[in-house]
Amino acid sequence: MSAAPAVLTVEDLEVDFDGLPAVRGVSFSLARGEVLGLVGESGSGKSATALAMLGLLPANAAVRGSVRLGPTELVGASDTALTAVRGQRIGMVFQDPLSAFTPVYRIGDQIAEAVRAHQDVSRARARARAVELLDLVGIPEPGVRAQAFPHEFSGGMRQRAMIAMAMANDPDVLLADEPTTALDVTIQAQVLDVLRTAQRETGAALVLVSHDLGVIAGTADRVAVMYAGRIVETGTASEVFGRPSMPYTMGLIGAVPRLDTAGGALVPIPGSPPAAGQVGAGCAFAPRCPMAQERCTAEVPRLRTLDGGGHSAACVRSGEIGEKGLGVLDVYPVPDIPEVPRQAAGDTVLKVTGLVKTFPVLKGAAFKRRVGTVHAVDGVDLEIRAGETLALVGESGSGKSTTLFELLHLARPEGGAVELFGKTPATLGRAERRALRGQVQIVFQDPMASLDPRMPVGDIIAEPLRAQGADRASAARRVPELLEQVGLDRAAAERFPHEFSGGQRQRVGIARALSVGPKLLVLDEPVSALDVSVQAGVLNLLRGLKAELGLAYLFVSHDLSVVRHIADRVSVVYLGRTVEAGTVEDVFERPRHPYTQALLSAVPLPDPERERERQRGRILLVGDPPSPTRRYEGCRFRGRCPVYVRLDPRQRQRCATDEPQPTSHAADHVASCHFPEVREVL
């Protein structure tokens, strides 16, 4: 507990949905100006805890316990009393700002409405206050943007506007529920900076719900780790990250790929979290815990103070962990994954030069006419060698996914050249293209959306084999082997996709892709929808398959920590064009393009001391990526470039008129920048 007077006190909070417990006895207190981070896997009860404080849970939820805002009890309070609290004393920042804003009202009017709901001010003064708030959170041209509708804002701008609304009445507490989940890493850094500004301006306490341990490490004063509806470890950020004493916390930290650590196997937590209502009599984590003993199943362990301070853990062996100084690798077995041998440099699987793809912008209802062009891909260069992983990275809208689908289309590109296994797909006949398609397979981002819910898993995996001409019997014989290869039981072939967890469904997707024996796997954000513990298992699987089968990967991801862990080489794309490429070591440790440096700088580390030190030199890009409907002369990054603003007029003129070309800086490291300069950001 904090020594300062508590502005928010939660005691024995319980939440049931249709009689099934989702939150089970959560207690904490929060002082003014303090930041509490709530972390845990999906379903751990983080969001339910946050929403219960404001009475925002659906009608099938039953809430018990106590939530006190100062002396005011919120549990059981009337709608009138809660309405007086919401927006005035507690501000809420939702995960999805597009659904939180009313789409038919202007942004400025909605913020002004929040002001007038709790303050006796004129309509004109409320609108002026809305513009002031938009300016405070970094919205450019706030007077103009206040007249815009929510759909006219980018995701990052909407989230900043949501923070402006939350701080409109100088609340005592801010609740932020996964405020950066759907954002690019550069926009995430901007939003977190705005959130810190909002807290500083209002002096509010902040409850930050996040699955990203790096975000929590860099922001929270105290951390509460939740599992199966309970807090299982809590303490200062330094204590929880530096000396975790609950095996679940240790597993979460061990499963996180880090930007400052290259390669090596991650440490996944075995099994899956229990569903609501399926928690046994003892420790809920016992079925997954490598340190579990018979006594762990007898009773629910309570939070016990460690070292006489504020660090507590709900584990009967937490004292032993501390006394012996056990670390993650002492508790969790490290998977044995063989190293992948590097192939000869000339063994090229895929080569892309100057790839171009545009889409028409149409206007009109009955009679559509072309009014513009989206330059989705405008000069992407790639090269992948056998047994190698090339990562394609960049912000949303940079052209990553369009590049993938252009390659998989196996047709003549709109511009540039594509070679697969030394062949030009556009010149091949139908039979040759069909054979080539079997050598290139894709694993999609959302495993549930990519699997037919009406088909058993065995039929889903066999489908590509049947498409390639295999008979039903031989395809059926291949399915059990593939299931075992991706770490699933043979009996899983009879089950349907909805019967699997997210990580298991992604393994099914990988098995389907492997069924036809491809040489190149295209992986489109394959772990972005997974919890960190499940993500670790899938990444280990991909590394193992690559070593076992000699596969080449084209790996698309916005998570540079994942890229550092799995890739051999990386290609950075901005506004449809490659701006830097090379080995992971060169690009991550010696980045030369300012955009690459900003991407790397924005990635948080799950280490409170190092992360807060990095924040002092963090590169925050200005605004959002520009529209791909425009053609840009010169360097297309200059409007956001931190180097450009420091140049003299003659140098700026060069950036404005001359498009930078790829320049070699090492044997396999190129950057497209007129003024490249190495800057260490890890």
C-alpha cells in the first residue's frame, strides 16, 4: 500500500458474469499522482476490474466488494451518482477510441459536451476548452481538427482526443484500458507521452491496463500481476521485474522477446489459463506451474509480504524463490531448439526489385469515376536466401501486406520485377504456376478467421494437399504427421477450430501451410493476436521448423522485439518504399536511417531502469504517416524527420528535391538517406 493518502481504494472486488467468477477478491489502493500497472494474459480479469470501478460492465455482471473514490463508495451506487463521478472525478481512456466516440458528432463537440456535463460554463467556453485540450495532447491545428468527425482522425489522433476528453474536468483518477493495443510502435510512444502529460497536468492517479510488459515497465510506479481473476504478485516496478517471486510472473517475463537480446529460445508457459468458473480448490496456476507441489492444490494461496516491504506474492514457494535467488531459467526449462545453419549467399529463394502497386480512388454512387491513386507499394526491394528469415517492418499503411499479396498473386507486377526460385512467375504457364504455388505458402495474422469453422482440423490441413492433386487417402495419412510436427496431438484432427486456443489455432494454420512441403513461408503478423506466453511457444516452433526443414521465411511484423528474436535480415519500409535493409545486427545495432532509429527507439523494454533511461533520449516522430494518395518529391520522410529540422537551408533543399537512393554502408547494409548517421537507440 502507498504511504500517501489513497484517492482510490479497492477491497475484495469480485465480478461474476452469469454466475461465473471473472474477478476474485482484488484489492489495492492508489495515491494521487501514482501509476498502477495491471498486467496478465487475456481473461485474467484486468479489463473487468477497471470497468467495474466505473459501473460500466454489462447487465449480466454482478459486482461485490468495495471501490471507494476518497470517501465515496461506487459499488452499488445509483446511476445518478455514477454519472456524477464519470468524466469528472474518474476519466476513462478506452481501448478502441473509434467505438467510444459517437460517429455522427464532431470531436470538438463531444469534448465540449464532457466539459458542460460537469461544469457550469457557456457553450462557447466549452468549445474553447475543447480546442485547448486538443492542443495540449498534440493534435495539429486543434481549432480546425475540433470540427472533424471521428472517422476523419487516424487511430493515434483518436486516442489522443480520447485522452483529452478524459482529462477535460481535471479528474482524480484516470483509467486507461489497453490504450495502445492497436497502435503502431511510433504512435504508441506518442500516446504514452500524451498520457504522461495528462497525468502531470491533472495530478491524477493512473490505472494502466496493458498486456505489454515494456509499456508497464516504462510507465508504472507499482505493478499488479493478475491471473484467473486474482492479483498473484504486486510491488514496485523494480521489485516485480527485477525480483519476480511468483512463477507466473517469472514465466511472463521469460516469454517476452527483447529488443536488446538477439536470438535464443524463449521460455513459454505451458498450457492455457483456466476459463471462468473452472478454477479448482487450490492455486489456479498450479496445473501450469513447474514448481507446483501437492500442497498447491489444497488451498488458494494468499498474497504474502516479502522482505517486509510492499512486494507481495501469492505463492507458497515465493520465500524459497527469494532465498535461493531463483531466476526464470532456474524455474522454467529452456526448449532445445537447434541453430539454423546459414546457407550459401547465392542460393536465392525470392528477389524483388522496385515493386510497385497502386489502387484507384473512386468517387460516385451509380457511376464511379477515378479521382486519385493510392500508391500502396512504390519501390520495395527484397531478397531472401534459402534457410533465412527476412523481416519486413514498418508502420501500418507502409505497404507490407500489399507487398505480400502481390508476391503471392504470382502475376506480372504493375511495376518492378519478381523472381521466385530463379523463375519469373508472370512468364510461366498455368501448370508451372500451380506447381510454384505449392512452394510458397502463407500463415495469416488471425488464425480463427483463416480457418473454416465448419470443417474439422484434419480436413483443413489436408485441403492444400487435395488442391495440389493428392488423393484423399494419402492426404489423410499426412495429417497426423503434420499435427505432431507443430506440437499438437494426432487426435486433434477430429476437432473443430473453435475447440482450440488461439496459439493452437495458429499451429493448425502452420500445419496447413507445411502440408504441401513449401520452401518459402510467408508469415503475416503470425503472433500479433496472441498472448505473450503463447507467442513464445509459436516463435520457438517457427525457429525449430526452420532448422528442421530448411525453410525460408518472409516475416511481416510491427513488433521489432519479435523481429530481433527470429529474423536474420530485415527490410524497413516507409510509405511503400524500402528505406533501410541489412542484417538484424547491422540494422538494429547501427541504424542509419532516421525512420529506423525512431522505430527502434519507440520499442519499450521490460526493464524499468533501462526503459526509463531510454525515455530521456526517445525519438518521438511528429504526427502520423502521410497519405499514400500523394506523390512526393525528394525524401518522403522529411516531414517527420528529426534530422531534417537540424539541417541548413541548402541541405534541406536537397532533401526536398532529390529522392535518396540506397547507399551501401556494409557488406549487406543499405540505407536511403542523404545524411545517414549511426545512432545507438537500444
